[in-house]
Amino acid sequence: MGIEPGDQATIEYTGRLTDEEGTVFDTSREEVAEEAGLAESQPEREYEPLTVEPGAGQLIEGFDEGLVGLEEGDSETITVPPEKGYGEHTDEQVIEQERDGFDEMLGQPPEEGMMIQTEQQQVGEIVDVTEEVVRIDFNHELAGETLEFDVEVVSID
């Protein structure tokens, strides 16, 4: 019987962008992480199968939906459009802050490319710094991207 909402499914997966290179952005497989350079950028991470409960909101919507019906031993590629992934990239998620006092709050001068986190745990990237204003992009880094997940179902409980 295939995966149903509420089951505990253990999967191996590799998440890729649909760009020409098929850029890997996440995986449970150590050898894939090493080949893609992820292991180097995340040295503390342990790469192992992921156990999830489809329908419990642990995964992005399209990945969650793509698991339903798969059976133990199945290997499948699940394609997730932006609206069922991290959404479209929107201008509303790019905000401007007055530069006055921003340096002090940050504890250092802001620079393009710097990542910041709000008190509400929202993560943003500083995309522009002028004498008057700092622009911060709070879109998820995968917003606007169609994602592909190569999945292998290890077990279903």
C-alpha cells in the first residue's frame, strides 16, 4: 500500500533546481552532498534518510503531495512549481530600512550579501546599501524556482 497522510515515510532524496546544471540545493545522500559541494559548506550536518509524516506540514506542499501514493522501494522524481514550493519572488518581501541607527542595531556596517535575522526569526539578505537606506530581501532563497526532488522510499510505517 502506498504512502498516505499520517504515515511515517523514510526517504532518501536529492533536491535540484531545474537550471541547466541541475544545481543540487539539498540531499540526504552524503556522496551527492560531497559531489555538489554541500558537505563542505555544512560540515556538521549528518546525511541520512529523512523520516517525514506526509500531510503534517513538515514539507513544502508540492513535495508533500508528491509522496502520497508512492510505495516502499519506489524511486520517483517529484517536480514542484513555485506556487507549491517557496512561492514566487515578490517585491513585497523586499523592504527598506532607514540607514540611520541600522549600523548600531546590527553592530557593524551593513554590506550587500550579508544575511540578517529578525526577532521573529525571519531571515533576509541585504541587497543594497546607501547612505540613507538599507534594502533587505526576505524572499526565501528558492522563491520563484521550480524544484525537482529525486526520491527513493526506504520504508513506510
